[in-house]
Amino acid sequence: MAGLDAFKENQEVKEIDLSKKVKVGIIGTGWIADSHIAGYKNMPDVEIVALADIVPGKALKFAEKHGLDVDKIHFYNSDRELIDAEKDIDGVSICTYNCQHAAPAIYALEHGVNVMLEKPFTVTLDEAVEVMKAEKKSGKILTIGFQPRMSENMKMIKKIVDSGELGQVYYLQAGGGRRTGIPTPFGTTFIEKETGGIGAVGDIGSYSLDMLLKAVGYPKPLTVTGYMSNFFGTDPNYSDYVNKNHPEYAEKFGVDDFAAAFVRLEGGIILDFRISWAMHMDTCGDALILGTKGGLRIPSTECWNGEFNKPLTVYKNVAGKNIQYEVPLIPTKTSLFSQKLRAFVDAIKEGGSATVPSSEIIYNQAIIDGIVKSNQLGKEIEIEIPEI
Ligand SMILES: NC(=O)c1ccc[n+]([C@@H]2O[C@H](COP(=O)([O-])OP(=O)(O)OC[C@H]3O[C@@H](n4cnc5c(N)ncnc54)[C@H](O)[C@@H]3O)[C@@H](O)[C@H]2O)c1
């Protein structure tokens, strides 16, 4: 079993230095902020000092719901108020809807605050570029909230590619996608143009892109032919709306519920992408990586959860015979979400760098932006990323 031991990963828990406490705040106290607060609350070296939400009273209710000592927390009605007042805060989690990612991130960075920004990076490429300019000027940490990055199984994909087992990679196929699953957990911020900005392509497409692009070293995207549709989201008879008794969501729906694209990447790699919040199909398929010496199948139906439900499979030709073998799944010991927050806090304490850096995710965003623009124009477009 020596060969298989190579796939065992070191998931040791680091000892926490309690001599320095990190002061954090959360901007946007909606759905995903629940996971951020749960993570920070469990860290003995983190002090939650401030919460902000533009909905009056929401941040206070959020604190009460999570059993925080409200007398020790400062509450604000916007990201700006929080950043202006909290002069010695170390970092913020930005948990606002997509259209409010760029402005709060820029404001925090400009004021010397480290940022954990929820995914997707932004809505447009231009916004992402502006955030990166602020990041560069500030010298602070900006990390994007892709928790699947913390998964040892996700890391294994890159290790397999880097090992040379697949030879030269020339084709990537994104898989996954939901049959039914337009996200309306507590309202419509994901599906309205003014708040979500982009739909499935940004919400879960960004995860799918990150998984494959990270594995092959995040090559620069060159051209995109993109397609987006919204047949289900705009239909008041869509089964999920009817089941939830919210046919009016159809009128509010202003984003995509399906997207597909053909993307040329630097290094001669082709990316065949598809993602869905709603479709008459169980899945868009597994994700595939094809190389000159081997292929990899990634059962990524739910890649946004950060884990697979089945092992990876490597396909090879050995001595003229087609063979395949499975890469055993590595059990996850700690929640990926907690790990992503821990990595952010450690980076602040130790003067480290972002776990999920903007220098990579800018290419993820460029593809999403390219899909939107190509869909609008109805033709292939060249991707141009401004100087940062
Ligand atoms: N990493 C993950 O697993 C994961 C899961 C779900 C959502 N997300 C991401 O998290 C983000 C938020 O999603 P959500 O479901 O929590 O949305 P939500 O609408 O439930 O919460 C967003 C909150 O931000 C507040 N807000 C907006 N602008 C603000 C501002 N300038 N200052 C202060 N508060 C502001 C809103 O009032 C709202 O309460 C989205 O970008 C989404 O893609 C990530």
C-alpha cells in the first residue's frame, strides 16, 4: 500500500498563539455571514469587534441570534461607517451580495484593513481590477472566499497534474451544475440584477472554474465564446418557485440560470465550460482534464461544496493497455469554511499572504466577464485585462 500512502495528506492542526488577538468585523450580516461568525467564534485568538449591515437593526439581531455579547460589539449601518470608526480593526469579512463586493473591499483596503472577500471576486472584470489596484497600494491581504481550496481532495487534482502523470494538458471540461437550485435562501439578492449582478455563472461557475484553473496553474484566458440563458428563473411556473409559493420571484429574476462557454487559455489549453442553477438534466457531467499521457475524471457534481462524493479516476495507456485507477478520497477533518477563515487570520497574524490570491482569481473573473460580454455581442471576444 506504499503507493497509496503517497495520497495521505498532513492535516495536522496547528497550535494557536494566544499572545496576539486579531480584531475582526463582518460587513453584511445575511446568510453566509452565519458561517463566518460561526468560524470566528470558535477561534480563541479572534475578537469580533464590529458588525455592519445596511438594513437597520439587522446586524444587532444577527449578533443576538449568534449569542454574542452585544455590549462588546459596535454596530454600523454600512461598510463605510464601520471602516471609518474602527481604527484598529485588523480584518473584515465582506459578506455582502455580489454587487456590493467591489466598493466595500476597495474602501477597507484603502483604509489599511485586511479583507476576506466572499466569492465571486466581483461582478465585472473592471471592478476586480479596481479592487486589485487598492490591494496593491495598501499592501494588505485580500483573499477570495473559495473554501474548496482548503480541501485536500481539491489539492490532489493539482498534485496529479503537477506530477506529470497526465502529460501536457490540452483540454478541460467543467462539469456539475444543478437540476433545481436557484438560490433564494432568504430572499432574492442572488437573483436580482441590482444585487446579484450575475447568476449561476458567478455563483457556482466561479467554483468550477477555480477548481480546474488552479489545477493547471491559472493560465491567462485569451478568448471566450459565451452563452447565458434564464428560461427557468423568469418562469413563474418554475417548479421550485411554485413549491416555495413564490411565483413572484420570476419577475425579479434578472440574471442567468445557465451558462456555457468555449475558452482559449494561454498554453494551448481549451476550456469547455457549462454551469446551471436549473435545467432538465441531472448534471452537466463530471469535470475532465485531458492530457497527452493521461486523463482525469473529477466527479464534481457539487464542486461548490468543496468535496466530491466519489473518488477521482485517472485514465492511462500502459504498455498498450487502457487502464484506469481511482485515487482514494481523503477524509476532511475540519470544516473547509473554518479552514479558510483560519488561514485568513493566520496570514494577518504572521504577515502571510492570501490563500486565494486576486492574482489568480482575476482570470476567473475575466472568463465570467468574457461570457457576459460575448453573450451580449453574440460572438467570440478577446479578453483584455487592464494593467494593475
Ligand atoms: N462561500 C460560500 O460558500 C458562499 C455561500 C453563500 C453565499 N456566498 C456569497 O456571499 C455573498 C453574500 O451572500 P448572502 O447569501 O449572505 O447574501 P444576503 O443577501 O443574505 O446578505 C448580504 C447582506 O449584505 C448586506 N449589505 C449589502 N451591502 C452592504 C454594505 N455596503 N454594507 C453593509 N451591509 C451590506 C445586505 O443588507 C445583506 O444583509 C454573495 O456574494 C455570495 O455569493 C458564499
